[in-house]
Amino acid sequence: MTALTEPIDSPEAADEVAVARPVASPLRRALTAVRSPTLVIAWLIVLTVIAWAVAPQLFTHSNPLVGNPEQAFEAPSWHHLFGTDQLGRDMFSRVVYGSRNTLTATLYAVLVGFVAGGTIGLLSGYADGTTDAVVMRFIDVLLSVPTLLLAMTVVAALGYGVLNVALAVGIVSIASFARVMRSQVLKVVQSEYVEAARGLGSRWPRVLVLHVLPNSVRSVLSLAALEFGTAVLAVATLGFLGYGAPPPQPEWGLAVSEGRAFLDTYPWLALIPGAVIAVVVLASNRISTASRGRRR
Amino acid sequence: MSVATARTALPGGIRRDGTLLQISGLQVRYEIEPVAAVQEVSLTVRPGELVGVVGESGSGKTTVVRAALGVLPFNATVVSGQIAYGGADVTHWRDRQLARVRGPFVGYVPQDPATSLNPVKKIGRQVAEGILLHDRRLKAPEVRELALGKLVTAGLTEAERVYDQYPHELSGGMKQRALIAIALASDPALLIADEPTSALDVTVQKAILDHLDQLRARFNLGVLLVTHDLGIATERASRLVVMQRGRVVEELLVGKEAPAPQHPYTRRLIAAAPSVRSARLQPAGPTGPTGPAEARAARDPEAADILVVDQVSKHYRIGHGRGAANFAAVASASFAVARGTTHAIVGESGAGKTTIARLAVGLQTPDSGTIRFEGADTTSLSAAARREFRRRVQFVYQNPFSSLDPSFSVGRLLAEPLQVHQVLSGDGLRQRVRELVTAVRLDHSYLSRRPAELSGGQAQRVAIARALALNPQLVVLDEPVSSLDVSVQGQVLQLLVDLQARHGLTYLFISHDLGVVRLIADTVSVMRRGQVVEDGPVSRIFADPRDPYTRTLIGAIPGPSGGSQWHASYT
């Protein structure tokens, strides 16, 4: 009788290996990334700003808090890259040190939104119809309140300070994280591999953590990159309004606010920190679109 | 073809008589691929001739079709060679020039009728568009008249109704006919069809192919038919071009007698084609300690049936509110599966096969009737008994890429069932995973791969290995080979047969393909519209089909009737 199967090293088996799907190597992926110069620039900007926050002393020798009153209101020059303010403090140094306050708040804000929103979305998407409906109507209410108003209310309730600003901005972003996570979870839960896992006899917490979460978290990660930009803006806004770090601490939003008084005489005091905020937000948006594009 | 006389001359001196399509020495390369996708391919199509291009996925047949139509993707280039339409070299024609002969000279029938029609335009408008593109002087009533004629030509008898319908209102077969009508819209001399029936049921497939054949004879059309199914190709084509890895390995004339392939690849393809084989596959290698099913059944006739499905029905609600209707996916179906054997359920789409499979493994519960596994009613199991049931009954899905978690490696996928049921851990677990991957004839290097890095056949083997991890008694397979190439299909089927012999497994095998069923099953139930119309041993069903529907199904299996003799001469 004929046997269709040959041992493992048969030509047929070899054929099959040959048509196995190609795998994109990390190197190849890196090369594709280089093809987009704007993406590279965006990464450079974000990494620089993060480096500022981690080790500001490496980038500037001036003290951000103590100035030389004799050098007040100097225009940007090689010596003072961003000029000096009314107390003669080096603005570049204040921006570099200020990134720590702003970025820490931003990071906490995104973390709060990602973890809390992601968890709500995950459970809501996996739960039965009634629980899902109740949770999602609550999220809708959260979404319907203007974000800045909500953030200001939360800060007013919690008290001023960088961490409270972070918490407020984070709470505001919970709604969008929860929505995106839920929509992904709804899709993944319908998939055959989740059904297969259930059919195997797995209990639901196991399925949720091992199968649903890893397969739905990706798009939420790209939302986190997008939220990063939004959160920088929100933190700076609250700082500008005076809810964040108290003076004389350096903070980007606060710097814009302090420079506002001299806008017509020494415009760089407000414009340069403003430009830094804008550039960082644009860069993180660029990264976020790229990470979304890579998903299938 | 009344308008044929009024036809304007084709540009570039293309002639409708003589050789219609001549591809010579064609080489096509994709931007990033190191090897050309198509190398040194030559073929010709003459009027009234059906030329089949056969090959497995990755053989370059679709690239040839795209090159022939001048619609290669932007990252592909024709490196060398020539494509000629009706004697005129069109290799370097620009798109605007080619557009003038697409329709009047060459018509194209795409693969997937479900996605190839514009969903927001009525069928009639889509046919009319093809007519108007090449003759703008026509008045609206004339166009309508012509379009209706094309629909009738394509075999849509209720053309008036179809003309005003949207694609979603038509069945798959009707959509494919509508696509043929569009391809015929401006009376082409040459028709290029890329897998025109692979998304359709077998009986519909037969009807469509019969119709294409009639059109060829009636209008003296040249047809280039691309297919992965050797059965279809040998049955329909007058000449056969066999492709492997971008090259033509053999060109065969098909006549009344069996062709005599010289190339080993062609021989292998023919040997693997399920429609050409007729006997059940025999296990190769060691047989398990349990012995043949008949012997065990004789010892204990009571326990012969492992799974008994009795008068089972399952309804689905369609729509909402007042317009809601009950649709019976399965209506009072009964069958039994004997221990150690393979029972197949065969039928076309909508027959309720998949619902039966899902009911059998407990993924759904029946509305009425009982399902007994090892004598116990599966619908009323305690939690502990249900867990035990899930260990002993395993399910293999049709598409491994959607049923294997894409974020898991093969090793983790195979370990998961053992971890869930806490059967093994540590070294024992690793050992068992290696055993499993060897059992499905993959080597250990695959353990670290993800499903996306496997071919279809490899992924389906992983799915089978996963189903075997817990040493189940019953494995329910839902169309496990229908997404695979024929030669891979043969390997997977043989693997299933071997595993069955070694481990004394019982299979419930769901398939739309009677050809495949004949290779693997002992008994079969033929289903139609939720009901079992006929059941019995496979040999009896093939030798003496009693229900007319069974006869239609058997008649629709592609391939010449003398297939079994063919096969005998190749092995």
C-alpha cells in the first residue's frame, strides 16, 4: 500500500519549511524605521527630554533656582541658550530642570490612566452585558465632562502639587483608555483561540491574563504614546494656571505663565518654554502614529 | 454576441484569431525577495482552448496571472520575457493602453466572489459599467438590454431580478456568475480566471465550471484557468501547465486517457490529490496496543459507541424584535461514532456540520435531544465531570492561525493544556512537549516559533499536537485540511491516520469534501440543511448512494471518473 508520509526529512517536508512565513528581524525593523526621518527626529527629541529629566546636571551647569540679578533679561546667546529671566536665572537650565517636574507628572498621569483604564476596559469587555453596560455608561459620563474642567476639579479637591496634577490628568484619561481596551477585548474574546482555551477547561482568570490581555494590550500601548503628548499639554496647562509646582520650582507650564508678563518686551521668556512643550507633544504624537501603523 | 459585429478594431493590431495569449520566458521579481517569483515561464492560450495552470501556494501562479493582465503590484517588475495579446507584444504597454483591451479582448474572473463585487452598487449597474467603458455611444435602454443578456449568458436565469439586486442579496455561486457576466461585458476573446471556484461549495463549483466550459465552446473563448486543485484541472483543461517555485516544471496534454507526467513533482501532486485517490489511507508505522476497532467492539458490543448523538436540534434567532425568525441549524440529527473509528460529517455550507461539531465538544448546548459521551449525557455534567470531559474530548479548528494564540510560542501552546489540567510540570512537561512536537513530525527548533512564523500545514500540525496533549479519546476535527495545499493535505491526513492507529483515537471528522472523507473515514453522515439525509459505511455510500443529494455530491467531486486507475498507475 502507498504511504503518503515520508520521514521528517522528505522533500515535501523540506518544501514546507521553504514556504514558512518570513520573520522580520529586529535589524530589518530598525532599518524600516530609519526610512522615516521624522520618526527618528521625534525619537531623538523625546529621548533628549527624558535624559534631561533623568540627569539634568549633565546638560547644564547653571543653577535653575539661583540667578545673577545683574544678568536679568538677557537675550538668548551662546552663553545663555534660552536667555535669562527677570531674576537673572538661566532659562535653559530652568527648562532642563523643569522637565523633571513636567515629565514625572506626565508619566504618572499616563500610568494611572493606562493601568486603571486598561483594567476597567479589560473587565468590562470580558464581563456580561449588564456589568459592561453600567460601567460603560459611567465612562460615557466621564467622557462628556470637558477634560480641563474635570482635571481642575480633581486638583481642587486633592490640593495643589505636582503629584496631584498627575493624578488629576490620569483620572481624566481613564475613560479613553477604558474605551479602547474594551473594544479590543471584545474583539479578542470572540476569537477562536480564546474559545479554544475555554474549551480546554481553563478557568476565566487564566484566559483573561494569558490570552485576552496580551492580545489586546498592544493598541492601548499606542494610545499611551498618544496620551503622553496630551498629558504633557494637560500638566503644563495646570502648571500655567498655578495648580502644579509652586514657584520658584522650575516647571514648563509655570515658566510660560511667568514669562507671560514680559511677552511684549522679552518674548523669549514665554515663547521658548511654549515651543519646547509644543515640540515634545508633536514628537510623541509622531511616535504614536508610527506605533499604530505597525500594528496589523 | 450580436454586438460582436459592431465591435471596433482593437488597438495595437491585436487579433482575435490565432494565439490569444502568449507568454514567453517571463521572469518577475519582487523588490525585497532574493529569488524571482516567476522564472522562465512560457505558455500559450489559443481560441476555444482551456489551459489549466496548476500549482500549490507560493508557486507563482497568481503572479503569472497578474503579469498577464498587466496588474502586477508596484513592488514587482517584469525582469525579462514577453507577454503578447493576439500577436501584439503588450509587455511594455502603459496602463492607459492596456485599459482599452481589458474588456474587449481579455476578461478577468477573480477568486473571491464575496469581496470582488462593489457592495453598494446594484449588480446590473456593475455589468453596465463594463459595457459602457468600451462603447460610450450606447443609450441607457440598450445598455440595460445588453447587461441583462450578459447575466443570462453567465447563467443567471432570473436576470431581471438580479439586475436590481445588491451583492449581499446573492449567494456565493450567483455572485461568481455575476462576476463572469462582468468579465464577459465587452465580449472578450480571452478569459483569465484565478481560482474562480475555490470559495464555493462543490456542487456550485461544478455548475460554474460546467458553465465556463459551455461558454468556451459557444464563443470559442480561450480560457486560462488557475487552480490549486489538480482534479479540476485534469477534468476541464485540454492542456495543463504545472508550476513549482516559480517555474513551469511540466506541460501536459490532457486527453481521454490519463496523462503521463514525467516530472516527479507532477506525479506527487497527482498522487496527493484526494479526488484521484479512492481507498482509505492506511496507517504507516507502529499500531497501538488496543488493536482494531472491530475486535474491541466484538468483545464488548455495549461500549462500541463512544459518542451517541440522538435527535439533536439547535436553533438560532435571526434578527431582532418582530422580524426575528428561528433558523434551525441542526434539525433532529442522529448518529453514533464507534470507538477507534472515524466518523465523517459531510455537507455543503449551511448544512449544520460545524454546529454539530461544536455541540459534540460542548461549546454549545442543544435545544433538544441528547448527546452521550461514554454513556453519560454531556448536557448535564457536574463541574468536575465537565472538566474531565474537556480533557477527554478535544477540538481542532479549521484555521490554525485563528485558533492558536498568536502571542504564544509553539512550546507554550503545547504546554498549555497540560498546565491547565495540572498533569505535568517541570522536566516532565518539557519532555512531553518535545514528544508531542515529534509526534506531528516537526523538529524541536519549532518550539520557539510563533504561529505567524509557520506555514499553514505546520500550524495545523501544532493544533493537532495540542489536541493530543491530554491523551484524549475523541478528537473532533472541523475541516482540518480544507485550508491546506493538496500535498500538505495528504501529509496531514496521513498523520491523522497514523496517530489514530498509534493511540486508538476516535475521530469525528467534519468536511465539505467527499474526496477527503473517502481517504480518512470509516462511516459517514451526509447532512443537508440541518438534517442527516443518509449515513452508513463510506464504501457503501460511494458504491450505492441512496439519497439523490448524496449522488449529486459524489458527482460533483472533480476529476475524471477513472481516477482510481490513474492513481494506481502512479504509485
